[in-house]
Amino acid sequence: MIEQPEKNQLSFHPELMVFDFDGVFTDNRVLVDEHGVESVICNRSDGLAVDYLREKVPLLILSTEANNVVARRAEKLRIEYMHGLSHKRETLIDWCHSRTIDLQKVVFLGNDINDLAAMEVCGYSVAPSDAHPRVLEKVDYVLKRRGGEGVVREFCEIFLGM
């Protein structure tokens, strides 16, 4: 794990910023009502960060979650997304290849073991402080905030000088 960098300290200009959804935009919990309708809580400060990021770099959400809550939030934030995935790594490689994006210039922000394979092919990986212990051991940088508590905003403030 890399220690706290100075502001604007990524060693490259990212060509793509990739996010997991649950555990990054959310606190990894789900609310289920008596009709089986699922809801999650997202942090609005991440929305402002996404607006800032969108001006600088393409954004992508990759999620194994099949529920349409991912789609609705991604659409509201105007982020391209793919959800219901079983293999994030292969999806990311194919997506980048089709757009001639150098994987070494991709930043991946994820929190769980199903993110690790995709993170390994990226140039830089980031996790919220409450990520799975195996993720915390492998990533380049651990944020101070927990998932759902504005980790996208924190990333922007630290690395992109928002």
C-alpha cells in the first residue's frame, strides 16, 4: 500500500476511472421492503465528484449486482455501466481494448474480492477503508472513508485536486 500522496500525485493522467458499485457508492448494505423491493443509500457528495471527474476522464461502473438499482444510479450520474457481471476482469479488458485504452492508465476503485482480478490489470487501484482485508493488502492506496461515505469524493480531493 502506498502512503498518503501529495495532492495531484497520480504518476499518470488516467484514461479511465472504473468503480465497483456496492461498497464504493454504497455502504454495502441493502434495504428490502415487504414486497422484496431493494434499495441502497448513496452519498450525494460522490455525485458532485462524478461531475468533476466526468470532465477529466471517462467513467465506468462494473458490478456483479444484477439489481437495477445499479443502473438507475449510474444513469442519474451519467456514468456508463455494466452490471450483473460474473467476470469483471475480462469485461474490463475487452472494454478497454475496444476503445484502445491502456490498462496501465486505468484507475480501479473497488472493495471486495470479486474486484481483485480486475484491479490487478489496472495501473492503479484504490479501496475504501472498510474493504475486504485481501483487497486492503493488494491495492495501491486505501482511502480514509468507508464505502458509501463519500469515497469517490475523497479520491477526487486527494488525487485530482478537487
